[in-house]
Amino acid sequence: MSETVTRIEIDGAALLDRLRRLGEIGALEGGGVCRLALTDADKAGRDWLVGEMRALGMAVSIDMIGNIWGVRAGAEEGPPVMLGSHIDSVATGGLYDGALGVLAGLEIAAALERAGLRTRWPLAVAAFTNEEGARFAPDMMGSGVHQGALSLDAMLSVVGVDGAVLGDELRRIGYAGDIPPRSLTPRAYLELHIEQGPVLEQAGARIGVVTGVQGISWTEVIFEGQSNHAGTTPIALRRDAGLAAARLAVEARAIADEAGPPQVATVGAIALSPGLVNVVAERATMTVDLRHTDDAALEAAEARLAEAAAVIAAAEGCRVKLRSLARFAPVAFDPALVDAVEAAARARGLFCRRMPSGAGHDAQMFAPNCPTAMVFVPSVGGLSHNVAEHTEPEDLIAGAQVALDVVLPLLEPLP
Amino acid sequence: MSETVTRIEIDGAALLDRLRRLGEIGALEGGGVCRLALTDADKAGRDWLVGEMRALGMAVSIDMIGNIWGVRAGAEEGPPVMLGSHIDSVATGGLYDGALGVLAGLEIAAALERAGLRTRWPLAVAAFTNEEGARFAPDMMGSGVHQGALSLDAMLSVVGVDGAVLGDELRRIGYAGDIPPRSLTPRAYLELHIEQGPVLEQAGARIGVVTGVQGISWTEVIFEGQSNHAGTTPIALRRDAGLAAARLAVEARAIADEAGPPQVATVGAIALSPGLVNVVAERATMTVDLRHTDDAALEAAEARLAEAAAVIAAAEGCRVKLRSLARFAPVAFDPALVDAVEAAARARGLFCRRMPSGAGHDAQMFAPNCPTAMVFVPSVGGLSHNVAEHTEPEDLIAGAQVALDVVLPLLEPLP
């Protein structure tokens, strides 16, 4: 790493202006955006982004899954330092989820240009296809294919919630590129993103130093008991699937409480059948979302959940079936790069806090393959995937500044 | 009461044959019936019933809410002894729920005819409109209007789940009669019904001596918390409406367990919003069904539920609203008539058991106005409101025999 102590400043107004302009593409009445992956709105956002990259003198490439990257050349060829995120959104998304990371990358490239700074290594700014997974599952698709975690052919065949085939839509909007997967592993990967949670705001911190991404375990639990008349069936003779589900939901919270942070557990869906006021439920279908930064701890939580489900089912005379809906191991970011984020924030006098990411991000696809880290900025009220999502302008700018300060030495500025 | 010790026998085959024939009207493929109130199938059942009454020489009357009754004259005019129930069904009903009480009444009238027995008082056999409430709410409508607990005009205006207006449907099927409500209070009312629960089967009893009807309290509980990302929101910062609902469902069972029988508590419906695996629920809507034979005990259970809801909501940072959906005070049947049912069962060598009814029945509308009781026969597996509902033929016949034995002295047979 270079010993250069070059300092370059972000043009905050330029960053905010680009965020505003991208936010006009797919804008919803009353606020927020809808740029579902590979729709016309996504295409318009992509076209605008490519235009901005070219205006900054960057060389633009499109790969076979539609990822876009613009490269500011270095003095030497070779792996770039990459800043990236995504510009697709959920159906009722905010202006900064994803867009901030991409447009901060553009502003960093612009700042280097303005400073007339040459660097040893190239700077790449990437926008990954379909991070949200709102139209086509799974999420983090473009970065997953890019880094070899997902199969290109399988992803091109994915059918969206609207019946469209992903590969067809890529061609339709003109973003089926020719660069194969795994053709580019950056020297390092840094992603700036809104937190999408309340931790920074609650802590009064302006920068989140992201240490990794929590492991995620989604389980569907189905209890099967017996439908009975709520008036005529004594308690002792019941096999109440709804009660079993309620007990397991309470137990899921106990798992989180007893393990303590960062263990979280959420029962977001419970459906009882037949679902009538005066009928004991015959069947209960519920989901349990468990997350932890440590895989052994996550496995322990999963084991305890399964054990609790079995005990609860037996006590209520129900059958129980568990099915894994999703399982991602925790990702740890590069300790040196994480330290660099923290040091950069402190050097700018920004109160920061180390934290894991509770949500998935493109960065986790890079973590196994190159030094990777993330920078979070606060989400007002913790709101996310919501048109009311908001981050204060000074925090957007501060995040971009920290990102620039972190990547600058990695780029190795030349005198 | 007469000292006559006349004994008359039910013709079991005739009873079963009538049950079979009514069961063919509105029959579902694979078993069970659908005779929702005031549909064409209900009309066909009514027409058949009226024909059977007339064939037995009974005088048929229809009142303004469509109740049908056939009267076998007594030596004196004056209030009849009434046997009744209903012939409407839920959408996937069994053959005996309601039909048994009406057709046992017919068979009792037929048995008196066969025996050539004259009685001092008339015998009335009634089929009440819309006992089930499956198409038009509330349930027990015909008997409720008949006995003055419900307003005729209000009930005629009720709009069904299919948009039909009850009064229009009554006219359409030709059962808008001209006899006003409260025109007939019987000398005594007895209703034979299937148990619709597992108590008799579990006890090995063949006759249920019904002491009254449990009080019913239905409450809708809505918890409002905050929708949050399941990964990014620490447990300590959550306001999880789904967890609050689960805790209250567990507490409802605890209320029943701690009070002991006959207290029952059921959470048959829970709906979480937005209901997604990775989103903390913002809103939970649930129902709680509490029943007890003692009104003070039921009030205590309601108070404890409300208190628990408030405590749980406060602990989770949620708001909570409770709304009463239905409230019926417990009904106690006439002690002398209840004793008579027990004595009749014992005299026939039928093992019997005293029990409250957990379900509502037309009989409860009569209980405030005349001596009233019920006879239950076992439901195999406790199944009810189910095409697989079943009662063994010998139990159907035994129930009818007990009903005959109970009403015979009330009718005061003449020598």
C-alpha cells in the first residue's frame, strides 16, 4: 500500500445532483422510485449511467449477465480497485438503496479527474444486475454470476414474477453483453450503502464500519393438528396447530434473547387453516428468519429451533415439518480493509460504529475472492424498501468521502 | 304432569330412512350436504319436510322469518310441547347436524300416530330458519326472531355473503310466511342434536344430558407495531406485532389451562401484515374465542385477556385494540327437564353424561321463555361441520327414543 497521504475532496453537490437525476428515472408520484430489474425504467437508468461514465472518460463494459462497469485507467493494467452496488430497485424503493454506492463511485472518479490525479491501478465503478431480486429470484444475481457463485445459464433462464425470461429481457433492453463471468477479480472491492436499519441512527453514528454480512437461515415450519369446534372440544382433547405456531414464534424470540446480539429471529408470516374464529386450526404455516454473523452460532440457533418445534408439536399432538427456504453462511470482510474504513471515518471526525450487515449485498459475492468491505450511512428511522427511505445529504456525502479516502491509497496515487 | 307410564317405541328404520332421504337433498359428491339457508337446496329440503309433516296429518305453519312447524293436535288447544332444530347446513356439512332434531320430532309424531295415542297437549315439530349463519349472519336467526331475541325487520334486511338479501330470498323460495314473531311460546322445548365434539365418545357415553349452553365471547385483537427489516433491525429496537399476537395466543391457552374445564380458549385466526419472511410484522389481527358455562368466570377470562393484551403490547412497544365480535351469556336449561332427560336415558339403560353445550343451538333462544333442555348423541371423532361428520345409527335411534320418552309425559297421554 502506498505511503502517499494525498487528500481529495468529494463534490457533495455533484453527488447529490446525480442522485437526484437518477431518482427521476422511474420516479413514483409522491416520492420513491420503481426501477425493477430489466424493465424499461431500469434500461433508462442504465443508459443514463453509461452516459455519465463516458462523460467522465471511463471505458464502459457490459458482461453476459448485464453488469455494467466503467473503468478509469491506471498507469498499469491489471486488476482494478472496484466500487460498486446496483441501480435496480424494489417496486416501491427509495432513492439511495444501491444508487448511492454506484454514484459515489462516479463522484470518486470525477474527483480524481478534477484533481488531475493519476493512479497506478485502474478504478472500476460497477452497477450489478438485479440485486433486489424483486422481479427475478434470487437477489444479488449480477454480482453472484460475476464472481462465480451463480450459474450464468441458470440465471438467464429465470422466469420473473411477471412471466418474463431474464435472458430475453436482457436482450430486449440491450444489456446482454459479451464478457463472460469470472473474467474480472478486482484488487479490492468497496461498497457504500445505506444501512437499511436503525442501528447507526440510534447510536448517533454517521458511518457504519461493516465487518461482514450476517448468515441467513430461512425455515418454513408447518404444524398439522386437527380441526375442531372451538366450543365443543375440551382443551385436553385438542391438537391445535395454531397454538403450536404461536409457541414456536415465542420460542424464536427467546432464541434471539438468550443468544443476545447479533442473533436475530423473526416470524414474519403465520397462516392458520381454516382460519376461523370458532375453529381450532388444523394447519399452521409459518416462517422463521434466523441471522447471525457466526456460522456455528447460526447452526446452534437452527438446531434449537428444530428441537423446539419437535417438542412443541409433541406436546400439542401435532405433526411438524421443517423446510429450509434459504441458507447463506455469514461473510466476514477483510480485516485490514475494515480497519481502513474505520481509520478513514475517524480521520474525517465522523463518529462511526462497527456493525455487521443484516441485509445481503453485492459485496458478499466478492468477499471470498478479494479484499472486500462496506461503508454504511444512516437510514432515517431505519426505513428501507420504502418510498419514505431517507438519508441526510450530509451523511450521503460523508459516506462517499470515506469511500474515496479508503480507495485512494489502494489505487496508489502517482506523484 | 301425568302419572301415565305409557311407553312407545321409536321406529329406528323409519328415522334412518328419513335422515337418508333428507341427506339426498343438497348431497355433495363423496358425502355430506350443502343446504345453505334459503338456497334452492334449502327450499327443496323444506318442501320435502312440509310434505312429510302433511303425510303425518300435521298442520303446517310458516312464520315471517320462514320457520316451519307442524302440529299434531292435542285434545286441548294451548301451547304445544315443541321438538325442533334446523335443516339448513354449512357449505360442507354432515347429514345429522340439525336434521336429526327435526326428523326425530317427525318420527316421534309418527310413533304417537302408530300407537293411536291421543295427548292432552299438541306436539309441535319445528325447523328454524338459518341456524348455521353460514350464508347470513347471525346464526340461530329463526329461533332468535321466533322467541323475540332478534328483530324481524333487521333480519329480513341482512345481506348474505353472496350479496343476497334475506327477505328477498325468503320470498323467492316461497317461505315468507305470515305468522308474526313471538306468537307461539311452547309449553316446553326439547332439542335432540349431535354433540359436535368428542366428549361423549371419549367418555364412552351414548347420551349427553345437556345442562345449558356455554357463554361465548369473541374478541378481535389488533396489535400495531412497526414494519422493519428482519436482518437489519436489532431485537431491542423492534415493535413486532406478530410476536405480540403469538404471545397472546399462548396466554389464551394459559387462561383456559389455569381456569380448568369448562373454560376453553381458542385463537383460530392470526393474520400478519405484510406477512413476509424477512419483514417484522407491522400489524397482527387475531381472534380469541372464550367460552364458559358461568358468566362471572367468562367475564374473568375476558378481563384477563384484555389485561394480557395490554401488558404484551406495552412490552413490545405496540398499540393494541380489542373489539367484541360476539357475546352471548351462558344459558342454563330447566333443571327438572334436564333431570327428566337423565332419567329417561337411565331408564333405557343408556350410559349418559351431563355436559354443557359448547356450541350454540336454537334451544338457547327458548330457555328464557319456557322449560327447555337438549339431548346430545355422540359425534364420531368429535367431527362437526365436516362432510365426514358421523353418528352411529344406534345412537341416532337412542337419542330419538330418549326424546320421545321425555316429551311423552309432558304431552299428557290420554287413556
